[in-house]
Amino acid sequence: MTDKYISVSQLTRYIKYKIDNDQNLNEVFLKGEISNFKAHSRGHFYFTLKDENSRINAIMFASSTKKLKFVPQDGMKVLVTGKISVFEATGAYQIYVNDMLEDGIGNLYIAYEQLKKKLEDEGLFDPAHKKLIPKIPKRVGVVTAPTGAAIKDIISTIKRRFPLAEIYLFPSLVQGEDAKEDIVRQIKRAEDYNIDTLIVGRGGGSIEDLWAFNEEIVARAIYDSNIPIISAVGHEIDFTIADFVADKRAETPTGAAEVAVPKLSELLSYLDQVKIRLNNTIINQVKKERRRLSDITSRNIFKNPMSIYQTKEMIFDNIIERLKFSLTNLTNLKEKEFLRIKNSYVLQNPYSLLDKKSNKYLQLVSKLETLSPLLTLKRGYTITKMNDKVIKSVKKIKKDDVLNISFDDGNIDVSVL
């Protein structure tokens, strides 16, 4: 019964055999856009070749890459020649590229990278300059083509998610030579309509189709706008310059609409939850205040309010008694002090104190006169000075010194010979 079952490896090997022996797949000519490009250290190139709807993994071995006259980069459109085969380990089919030519997109990619670096160096991509997208907008503006899937997806998504929002369409060219000026004109026009959020974009397409959103004037118009802008260029894999400058990037127009407005059902649910939490908070606060009021009203002071005055009166009476007692003690002390002073010896015999002080004075005067240098001069002695200083030794005197000698009845100056 199990003989009819084969392994995955057997199946993959069979598919590989069939593809490898298909003459139509031994040499195929493909054109597409390079993405996810990686250059291996051994010289091999690994990348994805894609168009608007499909992609295929590709490998170009070092023996073939050496023949190239350019370095492949993401975003380049190329023409490749190669063989289709299956990589057994993953079961995925891929193209083994033998040759590769540029398909005219190289210059656009270089211009894209140059402008990207310029604007990044000027700070236009700095997150610090990005405006917040309003959570609940009243008016949503859309700069895009008036027809096509993009505007239909945006309108249907906004009406489904948040029908309360008003939608303002600012119809614009989104492809071709005149598209960049038209996009800029509509972005500036939107500022006159009190718009809360502005969606700028279009559906997907090739790099040439999307090029208007890589233009410098469009990038600067987005950066200078007073309205928060969501870029919605429908190219999920790659970024345009507008994506880097915008306040928010959405991968698709539908995604931009989802970012621009909340989902009404979720908002109502959130409001219900807030209402419940608010009610619970109010109920808990009322219960808390009621308990607090009950505690206050149950206190003795509210049951017997006169007790507070009775207590204060007792304290007041106590203070009065203490003051009376202190006043009586102080009066008694002062009376005793007064009687002591009144009965003191000094007040009873005031002249005796004066006589005592007079005798003391005479004794001090006598001692002062005994020690006075003037009495020494009266006894015939002199005082010798030089430069107002008393000379106490002959050793202090030199020839030609001028001395001042004081006698009892005057002074003379003498010169030492």
C-alpha cells in the first residue's frame, strides 16, 4: 500500500529534472527590477527580480559577475539572460543569471539616492520634526487621483471605521511630468480647509509611475505643511522620498486610512470602559467620603459639643489660679526685699558709709602721692629723657646725644660731650 508514496526529496528531484530538461527554460530572457541585492564576499550576486505582480529569486555566480561593467543596486531595472532550475534544499525555483544589462533605470536610482542624501543631511527626515497624527480627526484630506482604486479604498475604509469624519478630496495628477507641481499645489490648497490629517499618495506602480513622489518640490511641500501628513504610496516594498519626509508612512492607501482614523467600534468600547472606570471611581470616592463623614460625626465633640468649652474653661480657670498664685508670691518677695533694704545699715546710718568712703579716698590719695615722681623731683632729684624715653643707664647715652633733664621747677636740654 505504501509503494505508491514518494518522499518530498523525490518529488523535488523530479520537478528539477523536468525543468532542467525543458528547452524553453534552459535559456530565458527576463526583465524586471532588482531588490534585496547582496554581493557575497566570494563574488556571487544574490537578488530578487520582480515586477508589479511577481518575483523570482536570482543568483549570478562570480564567473559571470566579472563580465559586468556596472554594479547592480536595488531599484535598477535590468535585462537578464539565464537558466531556470530548482534549488532542491528549499524546493524553490530560481534563475541562474549568465548575463545582465541595464534597462534604463540606473539614472533614476542615482538621482533618488542623491536627493535622499541631500534632504537627510538637511534634517528633513529627522523624527524630531515630525508632527503627531490626531487620534480623532474631524476632517481628513486626501491628495490623490480622483479616480482609481486608491481614493475608493481610502473613502470606504474611513466610512467603515469612522463615519463621523468628513473627507475632503483634493484631486491631483499622480503620474507624469506635471504631477509634481499638481501635488504641491493641492497640499498647499488643503491648508485653507482646516484639515486635521492629510493623506498624500496613490496606488502602486513602477518606479517611473511613482517618480512624482521622489521629486524635491513634493518632499519640501510635505515638510513645510502645517497639516500632519500620512504618505500612502502603494508600493509596500520600496520607500519613496515622500515616505521619508511625511509625518507617518503607510504601506498602502488603505493602510493610510486606517492610520488616519480610529475604529468607531473600538472607540465606543474604549469610552464604555472609561465610563465604567469613572463610575467605579466616583462610587468608591463617595463611599470613602461617607466613611470619613461617619467617622467625623461619631466623634465625641459632635455628640457633646459643650465639652470642648468645658475643657477650655477648666484650663482657663487653672491659668487664672496659677497667675494669682504667681502674683501673690512675687508680691511677697518684693515686700521682703523692700523691708530688707529699708532696714539695712546703710539706710539707717547713711553718714557712716560716707565717712568710710572718705577715709578710703584719703588713704588712696596718700599712697598716690608717695609714689608720685613729682615728690621725687621736689627732693632734689631729676629725670633724664631722650626722645621722650626715660634714660635708666649710662650705656644708653652716646656723644652728641641731646638729653632732656626735668627738675622740680623746669626742664633743660643738654648735649653730651
